[in-house]
Amino acid sequence: MARYRTQDGQKYIEAENGMGWGRSIPGTWWVRDDHASAPMTLEKRKRNLKDETKDTGWYLYEDRAGGFFGEFCGSRLLEAVDAAERLINE
């Protein structure tokens, strides 16, 4: 299970596989600290049927054609990080 960590006064999340997720916008966005791949972002979204956000929770986005765009990962942040890592590593 993912867990919170602090390094040099900065809070981040460490996934089960050791990958780190840093805060981009506190409480709203978390970005995967992996410079080898396209940027991955977990974004907190509220339910909005107008833009097809079916559930309130954390959504995975990838800045690459054919990548993840708005894949629901979970309503709780640490669970969403674990789900996002599973999706990325498939």
C-alpha cells in the first residue's frame, strides 16, 4: 500500500513499487516522479455529468497520445496511487 513520506521538508507519496508521487498543486494534483516516461498526473475531480466525470475521486492523466485520459483510480488518494501504478505497469 502507498504511504506518505517526507524528505527535505517536502511531503510525497511512495507507492508499493518505490515510485514517488510529488505534490504539484496541494490537495488537487499529484505528479509521478519518473522522468523516463511521459508525465503522469493524479487529479482530484468532482462528479460532473456534463464532462463525463461519473464519480468524485482521483483520475489518472498522461501527457501522451494514446495514454490515460481521465481513468478513475479511486476515491481515496493512497488507494488511487496504488491503482494508478497498476494501470501504468500493465
